[in-house]
Amino acid sequence: MISIVGQSYVFRPWWTRRTWDLVRDASRVWTKATYPQDGSHVHCEITFAQIGAGENVTAYMSDRAWITSEAYERFIRRDEFHCRE
């Protein structure tokens, strides 16, 4: 779809409010960690990909939030959406 000046369009983000808050918070410290290999898993707060149970074992965590290494690189380190400025 090509946007035209003056025309309205619908924006449907796939990020939740919590996701935006996690990504935009430049004071948040993300630490590379290994998810416990106890058969459990969580989902990345940004991409919703599975972390643990054999997938994305190495990820980043801050407080109790986990994100995949790919999400960290794209949205925290490289700030692809320019929302951490």
C-alpha cells in the first residue's frame, strides 16, 4: 500500500505497550544469560519467539523479562525503529 499525503490509514502494531516500554527504556540493563535447561520456556517479550526448552538457550534478560539474542541486536543494540533516542 502506498501512502498518500492527506489520506488516512490504519496502523496496527504487533508490539504491546509493555514491549514498547521495555525497548524504549534506555536505562534498562540487559544481560546475556543462559536460560535454565529444566524443560521450561518463556517467550521473547519483543518477538514472542520461544526461549528455553532447546531453542534460543542464550538470550538476554532484564529483571524478569527475557528477549532473544536476535531481538537484542535488532531492537536494543541497533535500535532499528529509532525509538530509544
